[in-house]
Amino acid sequence: MMTKEDILAVKDLRVESVEVPEWGGSVYVRAMSGTERDRFEEVWRNGGLSFRCAVVCFTVCDQYGKRLFAETDMAAIGEKSSVAMDRILTAAVKMNGIGEDSVKNSEATPGDVGSSA
């Protein structure tokens, strides 16, 4: 059995590269921590913000996994190409276990972000 120290030592926030031709290159996308996922869901439920913008904000990072965007950047992110954001969304949804129902309902109703696990 794993110990507390074993669990806390595991680096489990995967980072992967996603090609975004609309932006002329690639970006890194990463798994959210538990705390970030809770905040993502809170922002989505209560902020009335775009699902795509929130996903991009919470998952695009540098090669070390440090987020590139703050929550205050979401309006600016919203002005970017929806096709580009969908490329990131596809990778981030898979990596973070965000359920398909969340994506299908993302345009209609804030609050349906949930895990498919």
C-alpha cells in the first residue's frame, strides 16, 4: 500500500502539447489539480462565463505546467478563434475527465460541469 509520502510525491499533473495552427504553433495543456478543478467548476457555475474560455484559462500552461492565464484573462481569451479553443478543449476534456454532457451543455447552461468518472 502507498503511504501518504508516496502519494504526495507522485507527479500526476500531466502536460501535453497541442497543435494550434490558427495561432501559428503549439501550446501546452495540462491536467488540473483538485483545487483548480473545484475553482474551474465554481467559476463556470457562478461566473456565467464561456465554458471554452474557462477551460483554456485553467489548462493552457508552459512546459513546466505553470498556467499562462489568470481568471482576469478570460474576456480576452474569449476574443480568440473558437476553432483554436476547440482544439485545446478536446485535449483538456480528455485529460481532465470532464464529462461529454458538460461539453454538450456548455453552450446552453452553466453549471453542468462534472466528471464522467
